[in-house]
Amino acid sequence: MADTNQFQLLRERRFLPFFLTQALGAFNDNVFKNALVILLAFLTAELSSADVNLYTNLAAGLFILPFLLFSATSGQLSDKYDKARLAQLVKVLEIAIMLVAFVAFVAHSIPLLLAMLFMMGVHSTLFGPLKYGLLPQVLDERELVGGNGLIEMGTFLAILIGTILGSSLIRIDNAGAWWVGAATVTIAVAGLLCALAMPKAAPVDPGLKINWNPFSETWNNLAHIRGDRAVFLSCLGISWFWFYGSIYFTQLPNYTKEVLGGDPGVYTLILALFSIGIAVGSILCEKLSGHKVEIGLVPFGSIGMTLFGADLYFAHPASSGQLGLGVAAMFGQPHTLHVSRARLLSEVRSLVTNKPFAKFLKEQSFTIDPHDLSADSKLTAIWLTQLIQQATIDELFAARHLKVTAAGRASAATNAAGFFPGETIFPAFSEKFRATLIDRQARSEALLASYTKTSDADGEAYFRANQAQFGCPSGKNVAHILVKTEAEAQTILDQLAAGGSFATLAAQNSTDGSAQQGGTLGCLKAGEFVPAFQSAAETAPVGTPVGPVKTQFGYHVILATKAPAVTYASARAQVLDALKTKGQQDLSTAVNGIFKLFKPHIDARFGTWKLVTNSQGQQAYQVTPPKAPTPATSREGTTTTTLPVGSP
């Protein structure tokens, strides 16, 4: 190998089929894993951020667990049997796993997908010792570093391509699960064909008696490793490398979504860069080591990983929220949009020269002078806020590749006019200004519609995840009859015992507003009522009146009944309304998140940019006017807001 290069190994049957088998296995692992991660982190509407954290960490744990449990047993199998034959059997297992995973993807069964992820961990555990044990058998000493470098390069390029393919296929509308399932089965079959081309690799210890107890065998292996310091330190180094890498692989989905505010494309790019870096390092390793095993490179690698890990933290330590920014928006240079003085004051002039609107503004205590627009800096600040918010909306509109339909523009025309009080104000604007307002409204409505678009599939998923929101968590409805004295309450209990109707007696006797509904108070929820009433209602047997129960309101006779089961069909309208509300909140979060991330810069002569809490406790960014108005003639320059470019 001193006079040749490692890539010549790819021409030889002793190496190439194994190289392809290993690469296809890693490729399939990552098509499957990343499709699952994207499904969990970005495409399953009913999962909260906490759920996504739980499932992504659980997925990583399930994939790694077989390595802990079965590596010792797998190593024994690799020593006892022909490694080529073992590789072929492992590939058959992979095909079986992928067939079940295909069904799980189509059925959107997350538990079954996680189970198959565990099985893919078993598959990789069986292949791992085989991989590391085969190379010394088929390569000479001077080929080992180069061969290992090629295997690592192939592995991480396979991870890269598998990451891109898995995250791309699962995002295909209405067919992603089918594409992922078909791809994983096809890749598994290709892996088996490559394994069948591997030449026989004689077992190194055919007489080995296998210890099927994974715990005792693992302990024996550790004891053996500790006896050889070089091997022990090498194992620690490799383990640390994979531990460090697994932290990144596990946390990248939520880091991308919650901290960077990126979409699945950003996650794919970050993971791709990570994989490319490892692949390049693997190739360089042979050159830097002089074609021999060189442990001296390890400290340099570990120092680099530590320093760049710290840099990653300090480069973006704060969470920006779920913005759904695309690759260009995330990694492109911030784009500066200008709200110029001329544009701002021109539009404010259009407002105050509209006589019906000027009259309205004066009635609302604005000081209006068409010849001196600085007379009311509050109006200028309000309109500047609108222009900045619209600039952000327009960025999101363009980034989502949205279009305004003729019907959408017609609706926007009606709604834009409706924002101004009275019927005479909007028509009094110039035709050009009306068109500007209508166009802005149309883009805003189209963007909102893209966030609030709902389907029954989304509704059913949201209903399953939030059923308590629409049903009755306690399983009980409660009704009561409220009277002034204990004697009256006892009389009512006697009448009920004699067969009286609870609803009729409530209508006749109850002193509160529930009498009109037969005493019905609705679902019994935790903390809903005063303590004495709550306790009695919670312990009351279903269908049996209890009382008298004394509270500060009087004496109650309480009846608990079984709450009917709530189905998606019965709660459909509520569920879809809740989804639309969530979409509105997501849009608001996206807009405010962009402001938080890119921090607009406002000319101090026009006001300051602040996060303000309104009387309902809601927070929003806005321009607050300067304390002392500045003459309009002195307001030169522009107001600049820095916003992202790209696709959310």
C-alpha cells in the first residue's frame, strides 16, 4: 500500500462486496431512522415538543440497546462461523425487519416503528463484530488503515445519502410512507445480493463454545480488555467517539427545530455536514498516519471535537422557537428590508388626507395635521409597526411559495374595507392605496390559511393526542339541586328515593341558574367547584343522589352520571376549531420568533421596537413612539428591519 492507494481495494472481490454490504446496511439504517425522526419531529401534529424530545431520545436508546445486550454474543458468533455466511443471514433478517417496517410506516404506527428500530439495532449489533473481525482476515497489516478508512468513509457517506433520502421521501405528500417502505425493502434486498458475492471467510475459532448469557460474557470481555492497556484505551477512545457522536445525532432534530427554528431541510443539511466531516476525516486518516496504525492522531481529533462543540454552543445559545425556516433562510446572510421615510410618511399622508378617516382619528384623540405629520407620532408608530409586520408576513408568504387566488383577493378586498370603521372611509382612499391595502390583506390571509389548513387526518391525530380537551377526563357529569335549608334538601332526597325525577325536582326547587337545565352542571373536572361540593361529587356513586352537602351557597343534592364517550365524529367541529386556533398561534409564534431572531433596527426618531403586553396578557412586538415628537423635516434616513430570506 506504500506505493498504491487505498481505493484500489475497491477493485478486489475480497473487499468490494463486503464494503458494499456494510455501506448498504448503514444506508438503510439511516433511510429508516431519519424517516422516523422526521415523522416524529416534524410531521406528527399531535406531538408536543416534550413528546418529540421523549420519542427521539427513546428511539436513540432503542437503537443502541441491542449493542449493549448482544455485542458479546455477536462477537462469539463471528469467531465461530464463516463471516460471509453470517453476513448473508443478517441481510435476510434485515429484509424481514424492513417488510414489517413498511407496514408500520403505512399504518403510521409509532410503537411498531420503534420496535422495528430496536430490531435494526439488533441487525447492526450482529453485523458490527463481523465487520471489525473480517478486515484483519482479508487485508494485510499495511492495508488495514486504508481499508478501515474506506469502510468509515463508505459508512458515513451512506449515512449522508440515507439521511437525505429518508427525510426527503417521508415528506412526499400522501405517499411518503409508501416510498420509504419501498426504498428500505429494496435496499435490504440489494444488501443481501452483495453479501452473497462475499468470498468465504474461515471461522477463526470453529470450536468455540458460545456463552449465551450476554451479561457474564460482557463482563468476561471487559476483564480481558482491561488486561491489555493499549486495547483498553482504544476501546475507551472508540466508545467516547460514538458516545459523543450519538449525542449530536440524538439532539439534532430538536436543536434544528426549537433552537435554530429550521425545517426538515435544515436538519438534513446539518446532518449531512456532520457526516461529510467524518467521511473526509476517515480518508485523511490514512494519509496522516503514513499507512500505519497511529494512536497519536487521537488527541488532535478529540481536541477538535471539543473546541468545535463549544463553538456550536456559543454560535447560537438561545432558542429562537419553531419558525420552520428553510435552508436559505437559516444559512443565508440576513437580508435587509427597508421601510423608507418616504414610504412611511407617504402612507401616513394617505391616511390623514382621507377626510372621513381624519375625522375618526380626531374623535379618537389623535392630533391630525396633513401639513405636519409629526403632530401625532403615535399614528406614525402604529403604521410603522404595520409595515414591519407586513414585511415579515411577505417574507413568509414568499418563502412558502404561496399564491393569491382571484377568490382570495376578492375576500381580501371585503376584509380590508372592513378594518376601517364606517362605509365611507375605505372608498375615500386613492385607488392605488386601496389596491396596496388589498394586496397586503390577500397575502396575509393566504399565509394564515396555510397555517390553519385542516383535514380530518390532522383532526383525528390531534383528537387522539388531546382527547381530554374534548371529552370528560373524570368520566362523570354532575347535576345538583341547590336549596336554602337542610330540611328542604332532605325532603328532595326522600322524593328522589320514592322515584321522583331529578330534572323535574331541580327545575321546581333549585335556587340557581342550573334549574333551567334540570340542575345539569356538565363535566366534573378537577378543581371546578368549591372543596365540599367537589369532594362529594368525586366520591358520589354514579346514578345515586347524595346529600345534603353544605357549602357557602346553601345545601346541595348531588347526582353524578356517566359522561358519554366522545368520538372524533361528535367533537369534529371543536377539534378542527382547536387546530385552526393552534395554526394562528403558530403563525404568531413564527412572526415573533423572526423578530426575536433577527431583531429589527428602528430609527430612534420614529420610536423604539419593544415587546409589549396588552390588557389580555398577550405579547407582541411594536414600535412605541418617541417621548417627544421630532419635526417631520428632521426625520431623514430610513427605518431598517433585518429579516431572513428563504423557505420556512
